[in-house]
Amino acid sequence: MFLLLPIASGAQQLPRFSQYYINEFLINPSLAGFDGRTVINLAARKQWVGFSSNTPGSYMLSMQGRILKSSYSLRAGVSGDNRYRSGNTGRVGLGGIVYHDQNGAIQRTGAQFSYAYHIFIYNSQLSFGLTGNVFQYRIDEDYAQLKYPEIDPLYGLIGKSTIVPDAGIGINYLTGEWHIGVAVAQIFQTRLKIGNAEEYKSSEDIKLKRHYFILADYRFSIPQNNRWEIEPSTVIMFNEMLKVQSDLTVKAYYNRQYWFGLSGRTTGEFIVMLGLKFHNYYFGYSYDYGFNGISSYTYGSHEISLSVKFGDTARRYQWLDRY
């Protein structure tokens, strides 16, 4: 029962990454192609290492980028004659994610596709995003153990799976120094109809919960040495039951090639992170350690992120001129 009711038991229903700042597109679809570059990101996270053999783990591959700006192109008209027609304005971003998330006996394997539209306002950018998500929700019979399976109404759901569709939306406002974004995930709150009609009556109260996210950061240079930059950031997540989780992070960047930082989470975790940039490759690592609950009996949680970014990176926001 506790495995199947993650919100009521206080566990996670959506995967949570400590290095959210590396690829905020995972949370907010409006960030697809936000800076004009094409980005491929691979991330893996394993929680509570050493506690048991099936602690929560999340694995993700994403790709997002911008449809580049073009002027006019020669195209065939309806009557067969050739005409010049307006090309792209460079305002559309597209992205996709494939992922596998395991939380105890619960497994989610799926994909999502996102569309973003960016509007330029002087030296800033306002972005809107929409994402569609479909995944397989499965209860693994090797890990789901019921105390009294012969009388438990959920016994018939063990080992079964279902396909779950849902969607999300997002908005983001970005300048050269700071940004703030809001996103909503699982907006349709799809019910998990596992098994046949008779079997999923016992799971009629099990459904996706709508989650809200607020992301913000601000980056500034140290006046005495502009090679160093400081960036405080935060991500706040809450649902309609007013269960709130948040991260407060402070990172230091050197020459935009190396970074390290510290983060605190309201659930009691302390996070250390570091990373480096080599050409157009970005590598990040974070270590989470908790002081209460299960976390204090483990070797912590580990997360690795690898990104490849294609496009001009000489300045942070090339879209101001190029897109």
C-alpha cells in the first residue's frame, strides 16, 4: 500500500535531480532551445546507496534545441509557380526526453516531447512551453511484497502495467543575469488503470498528482576578479496537498569552465556538487547526504550528468543577436 500511495507516504512521485541547474529543461518545457544551442544531456542518479539492492534510481537522456532563424526561401506555389516565402523567425524550440525511473517496486519508463515559443523583449526573453508525456507504469513482482497477499485488494495488480499519458506546461522569463520560471507537471492527474476493469477498481484512488515548480537563479561577477562568478539558485516543488520541497543552492564559477557549490534541501539533505567544461562537453557530479530518516543509514545519493552543447558559446545569450 505504501509503495502505491507515494504522496500519502511522503515519498517521491516524480524523479528529483540535485543538478537541476544543468538541465532545467527536465522540469520546465519552456526552456527548450532557450539559448539557441542544441543540447544533449545524459543523467543518472542513485539514491540511498548501501541501504538495499533496490533503492530509488533515475536515468534520463534528453535533447533540446532551437529552430534557427532564416530569411526567405524559394518554394513552389499552389499553381506550380515558384514564390519567395518567409522563413523561420527563430522563436521555436523543440525537445525530447526518454527516461527510466525506479522507486522501490514502482517502475516508470517513458518519453516526452516539448514545444517552446520564445518572445524577445528588449534585452530579455519570455518563453512558453508545452510538453506531452507518455510512460509505462509497472509494479515489479520481484520487489512488491504484501504482508497478507491472499486478502489484500491490491494483490491482483502486482506484476501488471499500464500506459499513462499526461502533459505539462511552463513559462520562463530570462535576462543576461537572472531568470525565473514556473512549470506545472501532470496537469491532467491521470488515473492509473492497472489490470482489467475489475482489478483496477482497487486502485481507483491511485493517480498522478499535479506538481508545481518554481525555478530561479541570479549570476553576478566578483568586482575584483571577473573570472569568478557567483550564482544563487533555487527550485521549489509543491502539490495541491501543500507538500513543499525546495533546494537552495549557491555555486561558484571560475572562467565558466569549473564550478563547485553547496545546496540544502528542506527534507534534510546536504548536497556537494562540482563540475567542469572541456570544449563543448560539460561534466557534473553531486553527492547528497541526509541527517534524518533513511538517509542517515546510507552512503548517500550520487548523481552524474554529462552534456554536449553545439553552437557558439563565446557569450551566454547569443540569441540576443542571432535568433
